[in-house]
Amino acid sequence: MPKSMHSYRSVDDYDGDDDGSLAQQERDDTISSTTPTSPMATFRLPRQMRGSDHDLARSRENLNERSRLLGHPHGQASRSYSSLPATTPDTPRPGQKRHNAQLPTSSRMRSSRAGSFSHAFSQRLVNALGERRTGLEESMHSAKASLWQDHRVWYDQFTSTDWVHDNIADAYRVKALRSRRDFRGRILAWFDGAQGWILVALIGVLTAVCAYFVNTTETTLFDWKEGYCEKQWSLSRKPCCQGATMCEDWVHWSKVIRSDRLDVIHTQYGFFVLSVVVLSLASCLLTLTTKTIIPSAISLATLDEDLGAEVQRRLPEDDDDYDGKRVISPESRFQEAQLRPPMVYYSAAGSGVAEVKVILSGFVLHGYLGVRTLIIKTLALVLSVASGLSLGKEGPYVHIATCIGNITCRIFSKYSDNDGKRREILSASAASGVAVAFGAPIGGVLFSLEEVSYYFPSKTLFRTFFCCIAAALSLKFLDPYGTKKIVLFEVRYHLDWKFFELATFIFTGAVGGVLGALFIKASRIWARTFRRIPVIKKYPLLEVLLVALVTGLVSFWNRYTKLPVTELLFELASPCDTYTDSGDGLCPTVEHIPSVLKVLFIAFVIKACLTVVTFGIKVPAGIYVPSMVVGGLAGRFIGHSVQLVAFHYGSLGIFSECSPDDAPGTCLVPGVYALVAAGATMTGVTRLTITLAVILFELTGSLDHVLPFSLGILVAKWVADAIEPLSIYDLLTDMNSYPFLDNKVRPIFTSELGDITRRVQPDHIIDISDESLVPASELRDKQRGLQITGELDGGLPIIKHGVLVGLIPAPDLQFALDKLDNEQNTLCLMSTQVDWAAGREPHGEESQTLYDPSDFTPYIDPAPVSLDAHSPMDLVYECFVKLGLRYICVLRDGKFAGLVHKKSFVKYMKELERNEKKHGAF
């Protein structure tokens, strides 16, 4: 046995009479060349090949806004996530100085020479391992505080956050702040409480400014497809003609290019198609600049609403999570991961609502909410909406507003350094996006509560409401629509609904639910057939070109497909004041209703097909308003049909209030049916309920029609759930294999925690039964094993005689190891005493070199959450959902029996759902 190991084993027999000789012996033994290395050292990659070193070098050379999303830089270095290592993803190696919050002596901490122990350190080592405890009890409280106040390593890409640690850290921060009783302390405490209100107010204003820019710019570009304003080229048609449909100041392109070979209509047609294609390609090219490559070691399928992504699932019998007898080695897993091709995604594509929802649940997507994504998505959204494709801007507004919230959180360290607190602000930001999109601040609050937020306390609810009001007021002053209104469109119904219409409202809601569910299925079928063609999959620009070309060729000839989606929805929902005999409008007389039904049906088919093929292309695109437009066309069709039946069968008792001699508008309002079907279809696609009912109420301002809207939405939700259980965003979350634990749907469990617990592997634990000193090389091998198996946010349990005494997270372990200069000849102290953390801090006139980096005690969690192996799975579910844990340690008869990660639990739940569906089919 090496001398160094023997000397530390004999420390229990130390009688306290020979301090100097023992300290000198410890120093000599620690730096001795005979210090043993780990038996697994041969499997390690060379130190100079560590991904953390390469990432740090890149981040210093090319610092950009994608460097961090939910963390903060350490020291001088900041990690860039624009490109991850081609092999195993790694935690960046920070600088020599580690950030410590509210730690009075942290500024005096310096890294000492690796592999050496001072006299004071050896004395503290004796106190920790031996029987001496004098003086340490007094520093117990400060030790616990330093454990939680010390910032951990920022979260790795595609890992989950530790809500418990963030909450405890914030509690100690608040306690330290309130401990000051002087005037300055009170001012600081007041300012600390005001920071959240300042942030949400700023976010609301900036979101409104961004929405104003998008609305005004895309309207002008959209009208440029037909002509331009002669008196001022930057004006759209409506301001140019002062609200009129046409005027002399608005010049069509057919007049600009005078050719005898082409008539007026074909010239306009050519310019229209060319404009649609050019604007769409420009938007796609901008979106493609946000390309991000994910290494094959990370098992994800898609990140930008690509329903055609290939999901590779392993059977339960092939997974060691379910087979306790056969264990796949880390090297085999790593080799299997390398065989998978890397996945490419574009952070500016799609709406981003699903990703925002997952981020708010505690998942880390670096760069997805950065400045670069914000700028590119805003510009690309202007071009995509102006092109006339069947897409909306309301969903991307949620992503853009969340980007603004994430960026503004960097102003205050209270939110930039704590991911749990940051997500409270992000919840308010997402709500402000809906508030400016529909002009519905209350609907925005309910959207955040119902759809995207995972943790939504009452304090966050009030701040979210304040943020939405600030956004709505700012938009009111900016007046992007030129109507002094903030709503997307405003309609007023003066005629109340009849009693016989209740049945038709229920039928309309059922139709909307069927359309929403069928849209999800059609989008998935289209993506898994057309989008998996090798050429289309390799060149996403080609798909955008084809979709834009088809949209331009088909949309021009039908008035309702040519209009912008917001204007079309406004026309469909508007009541009729005057009626035309020509039959080309939405307010026909009774004899012209059949011709209007024909036009509406053609527009419905075209718009539905274009919406299906457009969803998922690589441009910023929302699905909210396009789904409402499809439903609005169907609802208007149903409304005119009921109107026609009521006049033809007016002699029946139920239609007695409809007289054939009166105007069609005196019986019923087809616009109400359009809005009911629009809300029902959007419910079928997104499964929003209360939020949509409130948004429709804020758009109409009619209390009389809240009941029809709510009734249609309820029926649509029930029908859509029966046809397709998942919403469009739930489907994307499931396909992406996000570790998203749904807190709204609770499965039925019949098993225990021990059923999903893998057996303990020696390379996944740290055994300190004989020694509290572990070779650094052995710890490096264990940390590498966690990375190879993909457990970037896992940890290594610390075991003593079979009993769990602590746990060190994998990122913290790598952080501590990276601070060592000589891993091969260093022994690391893994003390299990909570009060030992106080010993690492120098006090009084002690030298700055007393701190030794080989002391890993500050990084150890001395009280990891543990459950017995016989705990019911319902309790495990509640712990993960309510506490936000990343892992749960499993005990059997008081002994450590394994560790269950949140990702493993989510994986188990997905397998459980698939088995239930399989057995239910039979």
C-alpha cells in the first residue's frame, strides 16, 4: 500500500501530540510520485483533448450572444454554444476565479499550488476526519449558507435545472439582504423588491415596440406585392388612400410596366407570385443563419417544429433502465451514440411556443433566447408574414417576447444568476407576447397560466398582469393599426342570438374540434412523407420555394385566400350592415347565398391545404391565426347555411323569428358562427380553452356572445381529445424527447420506485468507507463516464459503508477537477460533514493561499432528496413535479440502492403511455 494512503488511514489513531511531523508527512506524501492513479485511467481521453478546454478557447476568441442563455460567465471566460463538440458534450472549464454570491470572504479565496497541503489544511483535515470538533459548531450556520450561496457551474446545454438549489440560494440571498438594519440596507431591500416590477415594465414596453415594428413593416411589404404609394413610397395602401379601398395615389405595378403583350391582370399576377417567392426565400435565408448542430451523443429528434423528424426509440427490453441484470458499459453507449447522425435545427424557425414551454419547465436551451435569435427572428417574421404564406405572427410573438425577457434579466444579478427566478420573468414575458398579438392583456395572463408556465405563484401572476398592461398601454400609444385600437380586429354584434342557435353552436364547435385534430394528423402525415424526401430534407430552402410558389399561384385568383390572414378573419367575423345583390360579398341576399357558399368552400379547401403544407417550413411561422382563419371559413359557411335553412323553413316553430320578407341580418349573424368556429378550431389545434374564450370576448366586447364562444370551445376540446389526444405543441414536445414532465396530466401508476431503479454500478458512485481522500484521476474517470452516458446533469452519490452520505453533481465535479493542475498526483478530500464547509474559508489574518483546490467538500450536497425503494410512483411523480428535482436517490433498508434521474422518469412515463395505447388498441 502506498505510504500516502496509509498515512491518511491512520489519521483516526492520531492522538494530537505530533502536529508538525504529521503535517510534514502529509505534504510529502501528497506530492509523492508514488501516489496511486485510478485503475480506469487507461480509458481516459488525454487532458488536452477535453471538450471543456476547446470550448473555453473558442469562447474567448469568438464571444457572441449565444454564449449563455440561463447562466452567467465565470471569471473572464464565457462558453459559446454556437457549435458543440463533435463528440461528448462537455462542461466548460471556467477561469481560475469562481463566483460566490454574498460570501464575505470569497474575494480572498485563491487557488493554491495543486498537490500541496499547508499546515493549516492538514490540521483542518485532522479535525474533519478525527475526533476534534472544537470551534466548528460556531461556524455551522455560515457553513450551510456558503454551501447554498456558492454559485454552481452554469447549466450545460440540454440539461435540466435544479429548482431546489435555486430556491434555497435565493432564500439565503434574501436573508443576507434583510439582515442589514441600517438605512442603506433598507434601501437595498426596497430596490431588490422593485427589480421584478422594473423588469416586467421594461419587457412590456420593449415587446410593444417590437410588435409595432413588425406590424407596420409587414403591412407595407404585403401591399407592395400589388403596387406602391406614389406620394410616399413607405406607406401601405390603407394610409395612402386614407382608409379607402382604392385611390389615385396608389399605383399598381401593371401601370408602372406598360406592355402590349401582357394585359393588366396577368402583369399583376406575375408580380404577385414573384413577390411571394422572393419574400419567402429571403425569410428562409435569414432563418437558416441560426443553424445549430447538436452532437450525436445527445438523443433529440427535432427542435424547430419538424414533424417529419425520425424518432429512434429503444424497446424496454433493450434498455438497462428496465433490465437490472444486463448493464451496457459507458464505452458501448458512447459508440452507439457516435453512429447516430448529428441533428440540425434552426432557432428562428417555427413559432417557438413549444420550446418556450419546455424552457419554463426547467430545460436548458442555450442560444434559443439570445439577442441573435431575437434580431433574426424579428426580421425574418416581417418577411414571412408579408409574403402572404398561410402563417401567423402571434406564435412567434411569444418567442420574441421571451427573448426580450431573457435579455433584460441580465440587468439584475438577482435574475441573471438564478434560473428559478429568471423563469418567473420569462413567464410574464411570454404573456406579453400574446397581449400585443391579440390586444388582449387578460388573455395573455391566462395564456401564460394555462399553456406555457410550469411554476406560476400568485406573485408571478400579479407581475404578469402588470407586464401585459404595460405592453397594451405602450401599444395603445404607438397605434400600429392607425385605428387607436390595440386589438387585432374589433367587431361588435348588436343582434342577440336565438334559442334555436344553441344546437348549431354545439355543432359548429364539434366541427372546429374535428378540423383541429385532423390538422394535426394531416401535418404529421405530410411531414413524414414529403419532408422525408432526401432532397427536401437536405435543402430546406427548396421546400420553402415550392410552398411559396404554390401559394402564389393558387391564392391570387380567390379574394379570400389573397387577403392577409388578419383582414380575412376580420371580414369573416364582421356583421352585415348592407347587402349586395351581386353575390360576390359575404353579405348576400337570400337568393345569392348558394353562390357565396361555393366561394367559401373553395377558399376553405385552399386555405386548409396551404396551412398544412406551410406548418413546419424553415421560416418564422405561427399557427394561431391561420387555424382561426380555416375555422372562420367553415363557420361562415355554417352560418350562411343555417341562415338559408331558416328562411326556407320559416313556417316551422323554431324558425318563427326569421321572416323571409326581412333582411337576412334580422334572423342571425353568420359572423358569430365564424368566430365560434375560429375559436373551436384553434382549441382543437392548441387545446387552449379559457384563454381563447377570454380573447374572443376581448375582440368582440360582447357579453351576450360569451356563452356561444365558451360552448363551442368546450365541445371542440372534448371532440379533439377523442380524435387526437395530443395538441400540436404536446406532439412536438413528445417527438423532441424533451425531459418535459407534464404537470397537468397525471398517469395511473401501479409500480414502485424500485421497479425503475438500476442496480448500483461501481463507476457511478464514490465510496469513502475507507478513505475520505479519493485520487483525482479516479474522479475524472467517473465524471467522464457520466458524460459518456449522457448524464450531464446527474451526479455521483457518496457512499460510506453502504449508506448515502452526500452527492456531488457532475458539473460541479468537473468544475472542481478543472481547477487542479496535476490530477495524476492529487488526492481530493470528499468530506461528508456539513460543518466542514466552513473550514475552507480563511479568517482573520490567514494567508490567501490557505484555500486548497483539492478540497471538494464545498461542492457536495450533504442532503440529497432520498426515497425508499418501496415508495409509490405517485409520490415520485409529486416530488419531481412539485419540487422540481433533477434526481432522487433510492434507499433500500436504509442503504443506497440507486439513483433515478428526471429524464429516466420521463422516459418511463412515455413508455407507460405507449404501452397503454398499445393494449388499448387491442
